[in-house]
Amino acid sequence: MRKYFYFGEKIDGYDVRVLNEREVRAAAGILFFFAMITFLNSWLTGNFNPTKIFVIAFLIDFFIRIFINPKYAPSLILGRLAVSGQKVEYVGAPQKRFAWAIGFVLALTMFFMVIINNIIGPLNLFICLSCLILLFFESAFGICIGCKVYNLFYKEKARLCPGGSCEVFKKEPIQKVGFVHVAVVLVFFAIVMSIPSLASIELSGSHSVKKEVVNEQIPKVEAVVDDACKVPEWAISIGHGEMWEMHHGCK
């Protein structure tokens, strides 16, 4: 049984079990992609069925990672295929197991709330956002937030972190961020934030259309108010009432 049930690989030259960081990040990116789709679908349409499917899949995947073997987890297998042409980057397995345990607890909580008890509310939103943040930082930046938390609970600190972040190092000139860099980012965001106000300016000329004329051309359709348009309590509790009405043709 030990041939299949273990966590991390033993590699010559490393005194701790390791995982391939590249496939771990790829797997996190895959999960983030589907998590974002199901989250937006639930938020915009009020349909939680895709979320329920994802929660079950997420729970099974992390169960295999932690209690059986990461090499047999579906998302990590897909990640391995995606980065099979890249050089392996070994990272310590102990801190990854701790981080994935956090994800497993979040998924288990969602399973009991959404699947078993059908509870929809702000707590679900918080858990979903937490998972999205953890997956995004892992896949986009190679920053394992759970691994950072690992150091708070264990005397033996995490080793072999992605990018050598566990070791003390001096930043190279190419890594440093100065005043000019900060100014460029601030100006960039200022321009982006001003785009909506610039786009709302009405231009005069032959292409302008009076609001009154447009309103005359488009007949008003009054929504029928009945039980089908009654906003559910979960939508009201997360401030989703008006959007729910809009997507169900009630407004």
C-alpha cells in the first residue's frame, strides 16, 4: 500500500519530500479558471448548480491529494501534462500538504452548506472568494499563502519554497522597484479609472440620438409580478436582489 499511499517524492540530494512546483501552479490555474466561471455564474444568474458540481469535484481532488497521493489527483495530472515540456522545480511537500489541508477544509465546509443543507448566503461568498484568492496567488505569482501560514504553526520552517523565497537573499537590481515604477503604476490606474467618465461624454452631431426618440422606438414591456419574481432570501442577504430581478426578467 505504501507504494501508492504517500505524500511527496523522495529525490536524491533533497532531505525532505518534494513536489513539482510547476505542475502545482498549473493545477491551481486550472482550478482557478473553473472556480471563477462557477462563481460568476452563481453571482450573475443565481444558478448554483455549476457551483455544486465544482465543490464536489474540488473536494474529491483535494481528498486524493492529501489522503492518497498528489500524483493521482486529476488537477495535478492535467497540470503535469500542461508543463511536461518544462524543467522541474522542486519544492518542499510538507508545507504544501498543510496549505492543501486549508483548501480541503474550505471545500468540506462548502459541501455541507451548499450540497447537504442547501444554505446560500454571505458565508458562501466569503469562502468562495477565499478559495479564489488562494488559487490566484498560487497560479499567478507562485505565492503559497497557506505555506506562509505553515511557518506560524511549525517550529521547523518550510524549506524549498518556490523561487527560493524561504532562503534569505539579496535582491538583484532587476528585482528592485523604485519611485519611477510606482509613479508609472499610479498614472496607469488613474488613466484606467478615468475611462468610464470619458466614455460617457455625449458627442454632438449627426450621429447623436435624442433619448426621447429612442424611447419612442422601443416599446416598454412590463414584467408580470408573480411568485416567480419573488426575490429569494439568499439573494437579498448578499445584496443581489436587484441583479436577480434583472436576470430573471422581473425588472
